[in-house]
Amino acid sequence: MAGFLKKYPLFVLFLPVFFVLHGYTENYDLVPPGDALLLTGIYLLSSLLLLLLFRFVCKSWHKAALMTFLLMAVHFFFGSLHDMLRKAAAGSFFSRYSFIIPFLLCLLLIAFWIIKKRNAPFTRMVYYLNILCILLLAMDSVWLVSKMAGRKSLSNDPLSTEFKPCKDCPAPDIYFIIADEYAGNRQLKDLFQFDNSAFLSALKQKGFHIIENSRSNYNYTPYSIASALNMDYLNQHDKQPLLSYTYETIRNNRLLRFLQQQQYRFYNFTHFDFRGQPAQTAETFLPAKTRLITGQTFLSRIEKEISYHLITTLKWDKEIRKTVYFTQKNNELLYQQTIRATKEKTPGSKFVLTHLMMPHYPYYFDKNGNEYPFEQLTEGNQNNYQHYIEYLQYCNQKLLELIDQILKGAPSPPVIVLMGDHGFRHFKGPVDTKYYFSNLLTVHLPGRDYAPFHDSLSNVNFVRALLNTSFRQQLPYLQDTTFIMENP
């Protein structure tokens, strides 16, 4: 066996299998198995093509395999390496792309030159890498089996004892609409000299209750949504919750678990991943639902973090427009999906969670629905107060139309939540930080029991009040607190 592992560089195939297996296990229940297998096939084919290319250059399978391994390893683990540098040397030159990409390129070229020039057969290195990859694959296989077993036991276990059974509850359809960066009326009046009362009055006429002095608990979207859906504050790590922990909290939040135990069918029309329902994204040459695995790779990082700056520097007008209007197209997609969900006939109740990036920047339309020029949508126009207010008024009309569709399509009076995840943040100068949290928060209940929804309710307690009124729970309120977070 040892001789076999010394002779054949199987690690060149083990590495992509390990990378996908590790990502699949880490994101178990989120990545479809078929998509993970397809991704594995794509990476295996890429490795084989590189192996043949380097074999043509080096005239040695061992050398070609080592070169392929190094190149694929840099691609697979670039994001993790970059994150380590960012943490160790935050804000320094050594954590910038302008340093790390040329540095890694130089290291690869030096390593390739050494491998090509040496006459050694690299038998020991081949043996070591084969053994290492086998051990890594074995550990991840055990991890995957344990996750599968843990998932089965989780599905059979009751929820936390603080939730009471509610078998005879009416179970109305629930539409939870998050309007990103929708400021509360207090902030709009104080800082923008705009009174949003006409919109709020229209909501009241449709049976909504307005939380007049509501506020979010966090000033950035992932943290705010995680705490609201989980009905609790996030664990602090070095004064800021870890983003991976925040996303995991969203995936397995307590509201969704409770409703699924009540036999609700879940519709995910958001930018976040939930167990069994990943977010929808634009298709690429890779399977769309595997981005949880591929997100840390070199190509994904380049596309996510510096592609916009490259296309603006190189004046690629077509690509710039594609980037600028991506959010608009995504909003329209999620909006239409929500409308289609209202018309879909299901045997049970629906829980529809919709997250619209509106009135969040870019501010695409004025209050009359006229599109703003492309030049006013590019980076640097976030603090255009007039455009924000105009776009907010446009969004008001779209939200009212969506609510009308929901009320019309629901077989019985539904629960509708309209929540801003935080307030407006792009100020031209210093303002009181309380305005970062001033958000829109309003609810429509079939029974109109709005007594628990007091005027200064925060997001973290809002869902508690919702379950108490609609599902006869007795969840205690937490102290309403706000946390200033850094941009995730």
C-alpha cells in the first residue's frame, strides 16, 4: 500500500474532493447533494486539465501533480488565508489585494521553478500529500455522518421548553416583509424634514398597527435579521458577533423552527440561506446553490470584492451597468415571487419571508416612478437625501400594492409584518447614533390584538409579541438594547 501511495499522486484528485466535501459538510442541509457532486466533477476536470498541461511542461507526472496541487490549493483556500491576514494586519498594506495577489503569484512561480529544476522524483512529498488528503477525507466523512445523525435527532426532538404546544391555533398565513434600510418616521421627520404619515395612514386603513417609536437592535442587516428572527441578542465575540455565527443563527432561527413544527410551509425570498432552502442567486458556470462552498475561493473573492473596481477603472460600461442594476433586478424577482406565493394553493399554512433591498441604495426611482440617470446610481451617491426620500415614496407605493395582493390572495385574514431592518446610515456628517436604529415596524393581525405591541418595541421583542398574540405563547420580553456594529 505504501508503495502504491508513493508512486501515484492521487492527492491531485483527493484535494478537490476534500474541498467540496468539507464545504458540503460545513453547510449541511443547505447545499443540494446533486449540486455538490456536479461541483466536484467540475473541479476534478479542472485539476486533470491542469495536470496534463503541467505534464507537457515538466515531462513528469509527479512534478505536474505538485504544481496542480499548489495552484488549486491557492484557489481553494485564498479566502481563508486573506481573512487571516486581515485579522492579523488589519488595515495594513499586507492585507490588501495589491500586495497579496502579486505575493502569492511570486511564491507560485518560485515553487514551480524549483519543482521543474529539481531532478528528485518527489516520492516522499507524493506519499505525504496522499496520506494527508486521505486523513482529511476520513475526518470530514466522520463529521458528515455525525451531522446526518444529529440532524435526524434534531428533527425528532421538541423545541425549547419555553414554547408551548398550540395544536388548535388558527394558523393564518404569515408574510414577513423586510424593507432594507427603511427609516422610522421619527428619523424621517428629524433629519430629512419628511413626514411619512400618509403611508402610515394607508397602512392603518388596511388594518395595520404602527409601532411609533420602534428601533432595530443592530445597525447592520445580518445582525439585525438574525436577532429578530431568533428573538434574542447575538453572542458577542470581541465586541462583534462572528459573521459565520450570525449566518448560522439565521439559518436555524427559532421563529422558523417553531412555525415548521406548526406545519407551516416556508418560502425563502431573501438573500440568506435557511436549512433546506438556500437563497437564490444569478447562475454562473458553477452550480448556483454551491456558492456556500465556493465563496472563499480566489475567483469568488475577486468577483465579489474587486471586480467592481476593476470594471470601473477599465471603463467596462456593460459590466458596470450589470453590477449597478443587479439589486433592481433582484428586488423585482423577489417581489414577483412573493406575489406568486400569494396565489399558490397549499394544503397547509404559509410562512413567506421576503427581503427587499429597498429603499436601500441604489435609489433607482423618484416618487413618480421615473428612473434616475445611471450616473446617479454609481458608488458615492448613498448620501443623496433627496433621492433616498423620493425612492422611499416610490417604495411605499410598491409595498402597498404588494400588501393588497397578499390581502386579496390569502384564503383567510393573514398576518403581515412590514419591518425595516435598521434606519438610514449614510449621513454627510455626525448625527446621534440613535437614528441608526430608527426603523419602520408595523403589523397586521387577523384578530387585531395589538395590546402587546407597545410604542417603543424593538425588533428582538417584536416576534415574541407576535407569537404571544397569534400562537398563545407566553414569551417574556427582553430588555430593549441597541448595539453599534462595524460593517460586516
